Amino acid sequence: MRRVFFVLLCAVLLCAAVLSGAGLRVDHVTIAGSNLEALRRAFAGAGVPTEYGGRHSNRITEMALSSFADGSYLELIAPVAGADPSPHYWGAFMKANAGPCAWAVRSGNLAADTARLSSNAHNAFAVRSAAAGIAVEVEKAGRRRADGVELKWATARIGPPPQGSFFPFMIADETPRDLRAFPGGKPTARQIKGVLFVVVAVPNLAEAISKYRSAFDLPAPVEQEDPTLGARLASFPGSPAILAAPSRDHTWLQERLKQFGAIPCAFVFEAPDWNAAGAAGTWFGRKLVWLDASRLGGAKIAIAR
């Protein structure tokens, strides 16, 4: 895996990319675990089947995925049998079976999207002319599918590591994207339309809101309390990003933050025809059904009908 590092020095708090809410298009979300087959069995049992995606070029990890109708997908990642995941940026998450750990947004042109651009209405990732120093790490990567098809892409980590944690990382394909997203040539989970929300755990909601709005030119969020996560939520209209901060002490979310820091803590998939039972709730006018976390290794996954 080749790495190229560069730093964009700008003038206010954040900058890697200015995305309108609609421009934040989820490429995929990631669940980390210590054993890939165990993850696959768990998600299949919950109604989310996966396909084996192959080993990554780092020779440390392998993955399976469940692709959705809109082209987004769920990635399950774990160490290759016998491999030590410690060198991987998600190594600690895999060892601890962290579940949700990262998310990625699409880029059509990574070089252009990470360049300093004064303005470009057609480029969802135009960099602000006034921004603050923030490191962007660009990395070449890939994997070989089980059928021998080689996939190549590049990613850009925005902000501090680990990749795709507080902020999403950008990904751009060098081989056709459909080969990566649809290994079987069609969506894996036909009931699921796509990834509706990515919920990022944060220790301070006001600070996190300010950073997201500066980074992605987002509108003021709508907020609500949620007893399932023990959190106060902030949702940016038109964006898949939801920020979640503990609303009281001794909650599941507070303990997760202590263990893993500010990373995704839950994912919400859109599936209007989903008919499985589960704990119910309503987020920002959308009715949710929570899958049984005990069957998913503790991972918080909800379905928006």
C-alpha cells in the first residue's frame, strides 16, 4: 500500500471539503470485528445478508459487504486468520469488536476534491478559500475479489486519525465502482434502499456541531433526545450525518466514548418494506425499528421504514 501525505494549510477551523448537505453522499459504512465469518452469520441472522469481498492489499484484513439499491453498502471488516490487526488504523476496533467504526463519502475526483479551490459550484468537495490547518492523508489501496477481479481506489482521510471516525473519509475508485459495490452484479440486500443516517458519537455536541457546519457548510441542525442511545441528537437537514452526545451520566454512549472516542456508534438503513419486529422509535419524523443488538455483537443498527 503506497501512501502520500500532504497538508492543506488554510485559515479557519476546518476544511478539507465543503459539501452541501446533499453533497455528502454515503459510499459505505464499516462494522469492525475480530472474526469475519462470525460477523456475516450475525448480520445474515438479522436479515442483512452479505457477500465475501476478498482480502485487502494490506494483507492484514478481509471484508464482506451488503450492497444496497442506491449503491451504498455495509462493509464488515476483520483480520485475516492469524494476522495481527494492530498496524491497521482500525486495528483496535477489530480487536474489541467495536461494531460501527467508520464511514466514507464518494468522490468523483480525489485530486480535485482535495485541492485548494476558491469556488466550484459543480464540485461537491470544493475546498474553502478560508480554512484552518487540517491534515489530509491520501492513500492508495485495493483488494482482490474472490473471483480474482482486482479493485483499486484511493482514499483521503480528513482530520485526525483514525480514518473515517469523527469526519468521513473520501474515496475515489480507479477501477469501476460497480465492481466494488456490487460483486454479484446487483444489490445484496434488496429490501434496503440505502444508508439513511450515520450516527457519530461525540463528547460535546455544541463543539461537534460547529466543526461539522464549518467543514461541510451545513445548515443549523434539528435536535432531539433519544432514550435508546441515552443521547441528545443533532441532525443536519439534507445530510446523512447525525451527531450524538451523552444526555446523562452512566449511559451506553458515554461508556463507548470512553473506550473508542468520537467514532460512529450506529447506522440507520432505509427500508420502507421492512417487516421484521424490533424496538421502535422515531427520529426527526422517521419511524425506526432497532435490530436486536445482542444478535449483532452489540452493534446498533436501525431500519427506517
